Amino acid sequence: MKRFAFLSFLVLFSMLVCALPPVEPGEKVPDFSALDENGNTWTLSEQRTNYIVVYFYPAAFTGGCTQQACSYRDHKEEFAKLRAQVVGVSGDEYGNLEKFKAHHNLNFTLLSDPDGKIAETFGVPTKDGNSFETEVDGQTLQLNRGVTTARWTFVIDANGKLIYKDSEVSAATDPEKVLKFIATHDQRKSCTPR
């Protein structure tokens, strides 16, 4: 019995020690990979752009999440001018994301984070996911989600540093707020003496 208690303590202790604190603004974001909406592996360190906008949303095919995604879609050109890539992250299975992207003509990558590991990296709160049915193009879809994340948004710069964190996101105005931040950041960068 003592041996079992000691082993349990060691396992718990190693889990606590191994859990890294979430990344904060000014820190380098740890590399991560996830399946995109097509089932392909997307890796942070392989992206070549000035900015990566990583926004977490609770669930595909729900009201606020659809509004937020469509707003990012509609601002694609403005993000492209700033060399900013948008990536949406949720606990949805990648098959759900493929349908969500196609149904709303989304023009950016969606990542599946069913176990909440990416959310954990950024400190985004999660709760248990679930399954629900919805009607899409006359078909009933069974949508499964491993975790449900809070709606938070981050921006990573070309050096891999976290430069923006918003934990009080409004689905309707998130893209405009992020665009304003990036444009201001870009302007400050270009005005810095060398």
C-alpha cells in the first residue's frame, strides 16, 4: 500500500512539474502541430509570415463562432496586406471543420484541438466537449467536439513571440480589433530607429 501511495505521488508530482505555464505576451510561443480541416498536419514553426493570428472559438456551426469566422473571412484582404495569417482553433473534430469551412466559404486554416493541448499552451480555459446534430445543406450532421474552449485571440510575430492576447473577445468585432493592433504594431516597428 505504501509503495502504491508513493508511486501515485511520483506520478502526480511529475505531472505538475511537466505542465508548463501558459505563454504570456513577450514570450516565445512553443512550437505546436495540429490537424487542419483537411486532416493535414499544420505546424507553427513551418509558417512564413509576419504575423499569425490564432483565435480560439467554442464550436463550429454555432451563432457567435459562425459570425466571428465569417468576419475573419470578410477581412482576408486587409490581413493579407499586413502579411498576417489567420488560424481558427477549436475542439471540433477535423471533419466538422472541413464542413464548417466549406459551408461558410472560409478562406483561412481551421485547426482541430480535441484534447485542448493547444488551448493549454495559451492558457485558454476549456471544458468538456459534446456532440450535437445540426442541419447543413439539407443534411443532418453529427458534430463531435473533444473540448469546448473559451473565445480568446492571440497574435504571434515573425520571430515566434506572442505580442497580443485578448481574453475578452467580442465575436462580432474581433477581426477589426486585431487588424487595428497589427497595423499599429507594424507602424511602430517601421518608425523604430535602427
